[in-house]
Amino acid sequence: MQDHLWQAVLGEIELSVTRASYVTWFKNTRLLQQDNERVVIGVPNVFIKQQLEKKFNDLIKTTLEKNGLAPNEIEYKIHSGFVPKKQELNDQPVLHIETPESHTTSSATSSLAHKYRQGLNERYTFENFIVGSGNELAYAACQAIAQNPGQKYNPLFLYGGVGIGKTHLIQAVGNAVIRNNKDAHIVYVSTEQFVQEFIDAVRFKKNTDFASYYRNADVLIIDDMQFIAGKDKTQEEFFHTFNALHQANKQIIISSDKPPRDIPTLEDRLKSRFAWGMSIDMQNPDYETRCAIIQTKAHDSGAELSQEVVGYLAELVQTNIRELEGVLNQLLAFCEMRGLTPDVPIAKSLLGATNSRPKHISAKQVVERTAKYFDLAIEDILGPKRDRDIVVPRQIAMYMLRSELHLSFPKIARELGRKDHTTAIHSVEKIEREISFDPSIKDVIDTIKERLYA
């Protein structure tokens, strides 16, 4: 009965909001409890909870009343057992604090198949990757590899700054190989995940399972290799994994924010092996590429922008594609909520402060603004609590300290009251990874930034 009622409510809401808003905020919700006094709505993560509470509560209440429910209270609860259906994932990836192992990345099983092993994101394909002068060589190499894995450019090592498309491109290879060969064993993993799984393998005496999982891959894709620096035992394990795969003519693809020679404390034997194949420096997108990215993303969102607006945004953000998408989403959301057509004066009014942000913002202000957005006390952010409603805001605060103030990881850890800076590394990497495919977390961070620099 609850499912039928909630589907009726969602059906009406879908007609009253944009398709993007419905998929992002409503599609993966469910009705957990109902009576005349109280309705409890299950949501998959803290970001959707915040948005429904702040932006859509009145709409939900009105629609419930139309369907015979007039509760005095509506509660939004993060439902820990929530697992979206496969077809829902194809429509819109949803942020999860812990994600199950993707069905697309492995036909093998492993007793060390961690819940947070993410697998490939099906949205990352060659077809929606914008090619420009800064990435055309990397794009061509990845396409060649996808046609004949293990035959050339092995290993492929892509490096460059944050937010320029490395993760998109290397995952596009995996998705293309899967399309060509459904039985291919594709393993995509971040270095942070690889390290954690190796630690668990040693701890639980599952070294054989760990080695078998990675060394039986047809294509091994490792993201953010810079985080292996200083981890001697993990480097030794990866060295043996690399040798086993390369000897078997299996494809190895690696990304990093810097070339192998510049990764601190990376063993010489790994540097030499990374040099066996091809290393490519992915550059920041040029003006024409940035314009193409803006036009494509706007079209995907159902919006058409004038060339003047496209040019203004392309000049505003010149390095980071993620930030470019962020300002575009901010502009589209602002105009959508007010029924306006995006133009340059609106963009300047909304985004003009982006290039002239004050330099005196302190770490304390970043933490306070983040806590205020999530209606948390500063003590909660800085304290030891591990509740999901607190952990994610804490991770976002760490990400903001890194992206906005460029603090070192030890400094970030100290500002958040943590003793171990690896917690900061994990948090920043996690949010960077999630922000690339989850519009809800991008909206949250954009809003916090806007309030921070207002």
C-alpha cells in the first residue's frame, strides 16, 4: 500500500519539476512509514535529505494531501539498507557512503570484495568525452587500447591536474572493452582502495584472494597512483601484480596528478616499469574545448545557451573541468528556479565573484560555513562522532579546505581535530571522486562556496 501511494505522489511531483530535478532528488526515495500524524520518507544520502527538507518540503506536503495524507510532520531519514535498482543507476548515479561492488567490473568473486569497491561508472564513455588539443593524444591512445587491450601502450600512464578528465577517459576504456567483450574481467580501483584492500588482506590472512583478484584481470585500471607514495609494502605488492599482468599481456592503465618521476618515494623499479609503455601529459582544456564542454553539458541538461554566455563561462573558469561544470550547473539552477533565460548579465551577477574571491577566508570560516549549511554544531564536525549525518559534512569541510585554501593534508587534519592525516587524504579523494558524477554533492559544495564568499 505504501509503495502504491508513494508512486502516485512521485508521479505528480514528476509533472511539476524538471526531469533533472526529479531524477536527482526524488527518483530514489521511498515511503518508510505513514499515519495521520507523521510520514517518514527514506532517502539514500545526506545531500538529498538536505535538499528535500529545505527546497521541496512544501511540494511534498501538498502532494501528500492531494493523495489523502495530511501529516503534521514529515521526516526524511537516511535509509541504510537502500540499494538502487540497476535501471535506476543507469538513469542517475546516486552518492553512497558505501557502494557495493559493481557488476560490470568483475565476473570473478573474492572474499575481499569490499562494500566500497565502486567499479566503472557507466556514464564515462568515449562518446561523451570532449576532445581538444590538451587531451587528443590521450584520447587516441585510450581508443587504441580499447580495441586491442594489452597489445600496445602497455602500461598507459596518464597524468595531469585535478578535474581535467583523467578518470573519465580511463574508465571509458573499461566500458568500451566490456561492450566489445562481455566476459572481460575489468578491474577499476582507486589507489586508496587498493591500499586498504591490501591492508585487510594482510590483516585477515587473505593474501591469496587479494592477489588472485587483481592478477586475473584482463584490464587493470588504477586511479590516482600518487597516493601509493610512502607505502612500501603496498608498492611491493603492486610491483608483483604489475609483473604478472604485463607478462600475461594484460592491459594496465594508470592515472596520477604527476608523472612517475615526480611521485615522492615511488620505488625506482616501479618508475622504470611505468616507463615501459606510454606516459601522456593531459593539459588543461583550451578555450574551444571549454566552450564545447559547456555546450554539451548544457544540452544534456535540456538547456540551450547563447554563444555569449558560453564564451563568458569559458573565460571565467580556465583550468578545472569540474569547476566549469559547477558554475554551469549553478547558473542553470538559478535561472530554472526563477524562470529566467540565462544571459551574460545574470551570469556576471551570479558568478562574477569567482575570479575575485577574497584571500582572507580562514580555515575556521570554511568549517563554520559547512557546519551551518548542514545545521550542525561546530563541535559535531570537530568531534569524534561517526554518524553518517556528520561524517559526510566533515569530509566536505576537508575537501573545501584543500580546494579553496590549498592546505596540506596534515594541516587539514589538525583543523578538523584528527590525529592522522590519511583521514584527510581519504576524505578529499572521496569527495573529488563523488563530485564528478553526483549532481547533488556538486550543488551542495557550490552553495557552500557561494555563501562563503558572499
